[in-house]
Amino acid sequence: MSRTKILYQCQSCGHAAPKWLGKCPDCGAWNSFVEEERIAKVKRQKTAEPVALSEISPSSDSRTSTGILELDRTLGGGVVMGSVVLVGGDPGIGKSTLVLQSLNGLTRLGKVLYVSGEESPEQVKLRAERLGIASDKIILLPETSLEGIISVAQEINPRVIIIDSIQTTFSLELPSAPGSVSQIRECATKLMFHAKKHAVPLFIIGHVTKEGAIAGPKVLEHIVDTVLYFEGDRGSPFRILRAVKNRFGPANEIGVFEMMESGLKEVDNPSHIFLSERPVNVPGSVVTVSLEGTRPLLVEIQALVTSSSFGVPRRTGLGVDYNRINLLIAVLDKRVGMHLGGMDIFVNVVGGLRIDEPAIDMGIIAAIASSFRNNTVGAGTFTFGEVGLSGEVRAVGQAETRIKEAAKLGFKKGIVPVNNSQKFEGNNIDIIGVKNVEEAIEILFY
Ligand code: TYD
Ligand code: MG
């Protein structure tokens, strides 16, 4: 027995309310409520048997390579059978291209069902030809109805399913429009059941809307096993694939790609690329080491400090947290005595990268100090470390990995937290441990 119920649902976060609301109490979005019909299933029955944990014999999680190392790494070492992977990103960033390219590896599993609700089979064929993907195991299905997709999947029994995109997929059972929260949730859940039951990997492509969430959005993150976001500047050819959630591997792992005429090309040494255009001996440019997942990444941080022509000085951060910059400026002012009060300060992470890790604090501090003093930091010097409010430089995780990566790229001198420095003394790289920001600045500039 089932009955239907009308409710209003926020299209950006999925919050449901019995009445229409102008502003979502959950995510704060305005005018985001849409009337939806919910079918409440009242019937209950036992569907699963309880099992003791000790009695479960784990099937070794067999992984299949996609043929793209950077994608495999982001997935935690390849695709797991029966796993559901959400690939999110701005329209036009390269999601379809990435998934299409991975088919060269995935067709080894057997038939691949590529459901394209956005492009015609001819368009997909043209692109596949350009990317050099040719296999008679790829079955294209220009279908948007969920029921149609599932029935084809049951009929041809593919070993991999790709849905491009979830926003164009809709269930005939629901009255709401394609792309609405309930449609997206329903379609993803039904597809997931199919994937789990038949142990086929399922890739779901989802577009991110202006607000920064996949439309009908975040609602999918808890349903799927792995969430990959494809990021990057439209202006730059570099793309970063980031694992935001992964039930089968470390989260925050990244893969780096370059968009070329012939599709996405893997970048196996991203630090090299991010540093390749670094101006040598210019004030305001400092190299720091960030850790993305398990991978150390050397990045250049640039700062520009100029005297402000307005009453309220501007502080801008690209790729770094704005509040963090303000905090670090306050530390420099109070603990080192740098008078930055009347200065406009701009900080930028080169290469369109976004870094949230506090380990780059020292990089930001050094870049600001370097620009303010018009003093350069040596080309072979790097620094990392978290900075506290009393100006202390705190130890960060995996210092050894970071230092090794810097050494590999030819850096000669590192200014690091004192608690991270001990075991590296006597290496061919000169590691100097510092206790606080004042000490670090002294070593950097004298
Ligand atoms: P696409 O994969 O269609 O993006 P999405 O599926 O995320 O919407 O990528 C489209 C962009 O990629 C488009 O602007 C053109 C560019 N592109 C290349 O530069 N080279 C290529 O070989 C391909 C296939 C696409
Ligand atoms: Mg696409």
C-alpha cells in the first residue's frame, strides 16, 4: 500500500518542508523550494539477514585499472566492482572526456553501457574517434528515462555502466522535473541497487551549478561510494581530479591532467609543472609543500603588498582561505612588528590550485614578508609549517614525504618547524628547524 504526499523541497540541499518557504532554513538559499510529490511506502518486510562480523569472509577487493594512472590513483588504486562513483564538475570541464577515455581500460571487464542523455550517439562517436577509443564492447544508449535504462541494463547485462548525466535522467514514476532533488535521488538510488546487485561499477556524471554544488546536489554524496570532483580554471589547461569521499581508498587524493587537442593527458609530475614558470629572485614568490591525499605537491605562493590608496585596505586570497590570510597578517603585525595595517595585500596560489591545508601557512607568511620587505627568498629554498596565533611554527604531518619531494626537484634549503627538522640533519639538503615566525623571517632574509 502506498500513499502520496505533497511536500516542498529545497533544490539546493534537499531540505523538505510541509509548506513553501522563501528561504531554506538549512542551507540559506532563497527561493529554492519546489513542490514535489513523495510516495511514502508503508509496506515493510524483512529483506536482510543479520550476520556476525567474524563470520564474514571478505572478498579481496578486486580492482580494475581504468588505463589512466591518475584516475586509478584518485579512485584508490582502480575501480572496485559494484562501486558507485560520482564524477562532478562544472559543465565543459571535461567529465565526459575523462570517462570516455577510461573506457579503453574498462572494456577489459566486458560490455560497457554508456548512457548519454546529453549528446547524440553520433557526437559521442566523433569524440571517441578523436580520443582514439574504439571498441565493439561500448554500447551507446541515448536514453533519459530511468526505467528504460534499467530495462536495457537487465537485457544486455553490461559489466560497466556510465550515466552521462544524472541531471538528464528521470523516473517516469515521479511527477517532478528532471534535475530536481527527488528525481536525482530516486534515479541514483535505483541505479545503485542495480550496480550492487550485479556487481558492476557505475559512474554517474553530475554537473555543478553556480552555487558550487551538483544540482540537486550534495544529496548524492551520501548515496555513492566515491565522489570525485573535476576542478580547474577554464583559462588554464590543467585539471585536478579530487576524491572528496572514498569508501575504497584515501579521500583527498588528487589526479592532475592537462586538456589537449587529443583529450586529457596525465601529468605525472605536477610539482614540476606548477613551478615551471616561477620567476627567479623576485620578491613575493615563495615555494611551499602541500600534501594532497598521499601526494606531496610543491606550489608557488605569490604575494603582493602595496600601500593602500583607500581608507580600508584590501586583502585578497586566490586559492587560499581569506580568513587564514587575515590571521597570518595579524601574526606578522603583532609578533614580527611588520606594519601591514595600511597595506593592500594580495595572495595567490599559482596554477589555479586551491589549498586548505594549514601547512602552507609558512609559505604565505614568507611571501607576504618577502613582498613587504622587497627582499627575495632564494630560488632553491622552500618552507612549510603551520603558524599559531602566538607566532609559533607548528609541526605538520608527513614532513619526510614533503622534504623528499622538494629534494627530488633540486631544492637545497628548507625552513621547517623545529619538531619536523631533527631527523633530517646531515642530509644532502639543508633543513633548518624554526620555533617561531620571527626566527623564520630572520633566516629567510638575512
Ligand atoms: P566535456 O568532456 O564535454 O565536458 P563535460 O562533460 O564536463 O561537460 O569537455 C568539453 C571541453 O573539453 C570542451 O570545451 C572541449 C574540450 N576538449 C578538448 O580540448 N580536447 C578534447 O580532445 C576534447 C574531447 C574536449
Ligand atoms: Mg559532458
